[in-house]
Amino acid sequence: MTHLQCVNCQKHFPLFELRFECDCEGLLEVIHEAEGLRDLPQLAEKRLTSRIPADRSGVWRFREAVVPLEEKEIVTQLEGRTGFHAVESLQKWTGSPGLFIKHEGENPTGSFKDRGMTAAVSVAKRLGMPLLACASTGNTSSALSSYAARAGLKSVVFLPSGKVSLGKMAQTLGYGAHVLAVKGDFDDAMQIVRDLAKAGEVYMVNSLNPFRIEGQKTIIWDILQDMNWQAPDWIVVPGGNLGNTSAFGKAIEEAFEWGWIDKKPRLATIQAAGANPFYKSFLNGFSSLQSIQAETIATAIRIGNPVNFSRASRAIINTRGIVGQVSDKEILAAKAVIDRSGLGCEPASAATLAGLKLMVQAGLVKKEDKVVAVLTGSMLKDTDAIMKSQNLTVEEVEADAKAIKLSLDSLRSKH
Ligand code: F0G
């Protein structure tokens, strides 16, 4: 039977027991029985052409290995139908000819969070939870607000005051969540939500919630399906609270154990240098995690005390992965190139390509390697950052044909 299990002491709990940690305070994860899952890739392939919403979702296409819910229990917005792109300009810029981009910013609310949120909100609805909550740097809150609205549930979100992009704030408000701007940082907001969840006041949908991880796992399976189940050499992802790193590690382990792939890709998590506790811990062999006061232009990953440390370090170790860091300047340079490629992304996402470029320079990634970089959020999530990463101007022009002709002539003469 699918059940919850503590990552520290391995104690078991029923799958839908209302709890977010073990009695020993260890994180919980969903454990699936391998039986019946070995042929899931073939079933998922068939579902690509189905008209049933749960089949068309890039999360629920794999539902037997995500959360075993009935189709009618699933709250879906057809998330996870995201693009897999080979972009020459980005292959050249990073020095990695075998690079593919998985753009999770193409999800319904513009970030990868929809994949985890469809799972967490579906479970919350099944459990009859009246009030859903999260701490967020803006993307989780947008996803929660949207999925809660679709499920007809109330949501409250705790954001670090003044540190969330206007686009994300407006989106979260627009879908209807109650927004509390906490006078503190993300880590303070996270602690508040953990305490409220423990006291039974709210149902927490941060990535401490094991069902969030189950939904986000499907980013990896979707990539593997995009690659016809031939695993790449590397998968590169940005890291903040480390929910994705944890989910990716679990997805890779399971795909390998169930015989879906015959080699494990290596995982590279990239942090912003101003928000790098995981990177520092990697340098000391993950012997400890020192929380820090985080600061970076990539506000999505401005996190100094990642709650998924234990699961995420295991993911890096088990995949022979690495953790890297990049400066804000490197993030903005990568973002400008990604924007100009026509794909576009928000700053946190650009950390992946900035990190990959350094990995190529260091000889860690070889020319012949197949690499998948995950872009986590859409360009429109942070329009301020677009203006900061490039020297952009709008030319004002008189509304007459002569002035416009002059402007077009000067445009044509430019390289
Ligand atoms: N990229 C984007 C665009 C994000 O919004 C986040 C996290 C990350 C990367 C980092 O992912 O936490 O799984 O390591 N955003 C959270 C939020 C914290 O509240 O939206 P992680």
C-alpha cells in the first residue's frame, strides 16, 4: 500500500494521515509499491492523446505513481504540458551543444509550482481542509491562490513584506487568496506557517507537504518521456527551499528502481551566491547546514534556511550530483541571453544557465554530454528584472510618416 514514511527513522503512517512531520520531527515522504508501476511509461505515452483532463495533465498522466486519487478527486488545470526546447543560441552561450531547456514557466500560473500544487490541493480537498496556507516568495502563493480558487477552498499566504515582485503579488491577490505581508523574510514566514500547521490552524501546502514533492517529481518524468526514456547526463535546476531538488532526486531514484531508465542523470542544483546555505553545506560534505541572512536579485530564491535540506542532500549524494553558486551579475547576464533567445524566464530560473556555463568551463560538463536545464518561472513574473538585466529603451516618435520612416531607416542600418 502507498503510505507516508519518515526520511529519518523510517516510521510508517497512513497515506492520508493529517501530519507534516514524524514524531521524531523528520520529514515525511510518500512511498509507492513498485508492483504495477513498471509499465507506467507506456500507459503515460497512450494518455498523451486522451481527451480526459487527468490524462492530459503532465502530472496526472503519471497518477498511479504520484498520488492514487480517483479522477473526480483531482483538481487540475492541465498543468505540466510544458515545452522541451533545443535552442542554438543557448547551446552556444553555455558551451553545451547537448543542451535542452524544459520550460516550467509554461505552466498555467507561470511556474513549476503548479505541478506540486495540483497534488497538494487535490489531497486537501479530499481531506476536507477549510483553509490552505503557504509561505512564499510569490510563485507558490500564486499557484495556491489559483488552485484553491478552482477547488472552491479558502487560502491565506504569508509573503516577506516588500520582497515579492509586483507581478506575483498581483497574481496571488487576483485569484483571491488573503495576503499577509510579514515584516520579516521568507524564513520567518515559513516558521509562522509551520507553527500554524502544527497547531491545526491551517493545511500547509509548502514543499514540506509530501504531496507537493510527488507532483513536482513529474518534471523529471516528463523530461524523460520527452527524451524517449534515454536519461540525460545532467539535469540542472535552481535551488531555494530545495523542494525541487528533493523531488528530482526522488523521481530519478524511482525511475531507476522501477526500470524506466538504465542510468541515473546527475543533478546540479544552482544557488544564488547571496542565498547559498546549501552550496556551503555541499563544500563541507553536507555535515551541517548553517542558515544565513539571504539577499539576491532573484527574489524567488532569497531563502537562507531551506526546510528540505535532509531530502535534498540525499538527492545530490544519490545522483553523484553537485551544488553550484552564481553571482547576481551572472544571473542577470544569463537572463538577458535567455530573454533574447525568445524563451525568456525570471531571474531565479536564469541561475541554471549561469551555473551550467561555469560547469562547462570547469570541465564538469563535457561537449558530448546531454544536459537538461529547467527554467522554473516565466519572464512575466518579474518585469522589473527584465529592465535591469538589459539596457532597454522605448523610442518615442511623432505620429507622422516621415518621422517613422527615419526611425525605420536607422533600425535597418544597425547590425
Ligand atoms: N525558481 C523559482 C521561479 C521559484 O519560485 C523557486 C521557489 C525556486 C526556483 C526554488 O525552488 O524552493 O524548490 O528550491 N519559490 C518558492 C516560492 C520559495 O514561494 O514561490 P525550491
